[in-house]
Amino acid sequence: MKKFIVPFAIAILLAAIIIAIILTQRAIIRNEAAKTEVSVFFGNTIMNPQTEDCKLVYPVKREVKKTLQVARAAIEELLKGPTEEEKSQGYITGINKGVEIQKISIEDGIIKVDFNDKLEEGIGGSCLVSMIMSQIVTTLKQFPTVEDVIVSIDGRTEDILQP
């Protein structure tokens, strides 16, 4: 009887390990499937040397967790700025570090996004203002439900991002 207990215990242990491996692989596959790709838009010093047109922005693909708030996820990625690899490819941002979304909503094709005051902190020059607005608007208009974008800072829409 004892001769059968050890092999039986080993068989059960191996079966448990195999089941754990299979369940782990399934969880990894589910996590990967729970992602979606968005574009964020940055200026680029290689494609637009000397910033000949300040409004020109170029897409960079980012992978985000699948969510019903995909516009918010895209803006959050935009606010992170270019990665080191993207910087080496000439991508730049006009958006200050520390900018946060305070509120975002969409109704009748109009998306309203309210940022903290870091968005306009130290901003000078019409070119930089044009780049910032273009980055935000273009990132949001990639979504088919977005027809127009209203940007605000601390709830203000007037006299924001002035050069």
C-alpha cells in the first residue's frame, strides 16, 4: 500500500503544477486581450524641422487597458509625454509636466476636457500654444464620436493658453 502512496502523491503534485501553468497562461492571454491601442500626437523635430508649422503633430501608438473611457486613457498617455525612444526619434511635446485631467465628458459629439493650471504655467509664444492645442484636439478627434473639443483650465474656457 505504501508503495502506491508516493507515486500517487507525485502524480497529484504534477497534475496540480500543470493545471497552475495552464491557468496562468490563460490569465496572461486575458490580460493581453484586455488592452487597446490609441494614438497620441506629438510634434516632431525631424518631420517638421525648425517647427515650420507649429500645429503639425504626428501619431505615436500607445497600448492602454481596455476601458469605456478610452478618450481619458488617450489624454493620460499624451500627458506622459514622449518616451525616451520616441524622443530619440524627434518627438516633442509642448505640454508641461504635472498637467492633470480634472474632468472629462462627452455629449452630442462635443468632448469637454478640463485641466489643472499646470497646462498654462509658463506658456509663452503662439507657436507653443498652437502645438499644445493641436496635440490635445488631434488626440481626442481620433475617436469617431468626437466632433468638437472644448479645452478648459480650472473650469475657464476664456483667456486660456494665451501666448
